[in-house]
Amino acid sequence: MRTIIQYITVAVASIGATALIIHADLAFWRANDIVVSAEQQRAMVEKFASTWQRPPNDEEMRGLLDRTVRQVIAERESLAQGLYIDDVVISRRLQELLELSATQSAMEETPTEHQLEAFLLANRKDFEVDRTVSFQQVFFDSLGNAIGADATARFMLGRLRSQEMPEDISKLGDPVSIPANFPHTAESNIAATFGTEFTVELAAVPIGEWHGPIKSQHGIHIVYVRNRTAGRLPELSDIIDGVRESWSEYMSEIAIENMHAELLQEYDVTVEDFSAVVDR
């Protein structure tokens, strides 16, 4: 393949001739059978577990197997061009260079505005401006006394509903490091501060009245929502640089996947049964 030859040439230039041993008699050699043994899989699982303190799940195991097969194919393609690589680091570097070469055309292509608009609409969740909420909260510490905190929160809720909004609500409730007032705060930031459960309940609170109690990762709260703004998709002209960058990354990923899929067609891959290695 012309692309592979180009990559190998780049690899020699980038890695250095001392890292590769040239074997002219191997110039047209390629073994088409790839076997991922149980021993190799055990090593993958043990390395993953030592890093993450748990065994890989099914999707992660498939990713480990896929990366191993791709690395072997990169080695075989280098051998087919007469290059012998006896170093894991060099082998991985060669695979990176193969993938880089596959993405060059995608990186050099200039997308049209129509292509970017279509990409923006197809991936709108990645570009939407988050919804915001303006609200106030009064905190009640539930650590060690959840029932008491809930009762105190309900009592305070009744008081606040029956009187005018106090000038400084930060003096109400129990001390806490988080602010009492959150103006125009993105829901993603609310979730990061209070947790997902709190954010979901807050989204259902009517505007202009005290509500609660609502649990968060800190304790119990009563809240007053002042305003909400809906999420929206910005105009392409406002975020065109970010969309163009994401489009290039996406096209590069497609090019890499296509290259590996094309190479994989030339090999017969066997993965020995080793499902018992991954604890469920």
C-alpha cells in the first residue's frame, strides 16, 4: 500500500535509522495470522488493574484487544517493508506515525460552511450553550441528624413562604462554604457543586417561590429560583473556529478507523477464550 510505504519512510526519518534494522530479504514478507493468546490477555488485565485498581469491563477489554491487534499490524506492515523492530516503544511510535499519515489529508482539507453547518446540527449537544438558573439556597447540615435537619428545613420553608424575602439569607440555616446566591449559573456547574439529584429537582422548582427540602451531596437545602434561561445552539458564525476544529478531529478519527479497517481485512485475527480473567 502506498500509504503504508509513506508512513514507514516517515518512521525511519522520525525515529532514526539506529532504531530500525533493515532486512532486505523480508521486503515482501507478511504473516497474515494474528493470535492474541490467553497469556497476553492476562498481562493486559493485570496492567489495567494495577493502574485503575479494578479489572476492565467488556468495553475496556475490547479496547485493549483492539489496540494490541493494531500494534501487531503496524509491526507486520513494517516487516513487509523490510524493517525489523525489536522495541515496544519504537513499535508504538510507528503506529502513531501510521495514524498521523492517515489523517494528513483530513487535516489539510478545508471544510465548506455548508459542511460545518451540517456538522454543528448533527453534534448540537457538543455545542449547545448550557441552560442557566438564578437561585438562592439555605443550607441545613444533615450529617448525623438527617431527620432533625429535614424538620428544621421545613419549618424555615414555612416561615419564608409567609413573609417577605429577607435582605441577607446567608445568615439563615447552617454555616456552609458554598454561596447562598447563584446568579445565572449553568446547570453543569450546579451539578458539579450540588450533584445530579439536586440539579434535576431544581429544574422542576417553580420560579418565584421557596421550595424544598432538596437533598444535595452537602446536605439539605431550601431554594428560591429567580430566573431560568433556556439552552440554545449558537450561530455558526459565533463558534466557527471551534466547530472547524471539532470537524477536523472527527474527520481524522474517521481516517484512522478507515485505515485500520482496510489493513485488518488482510489479516486473520484469533482471540483465545479468556473471559474468566475479567471479574464481574
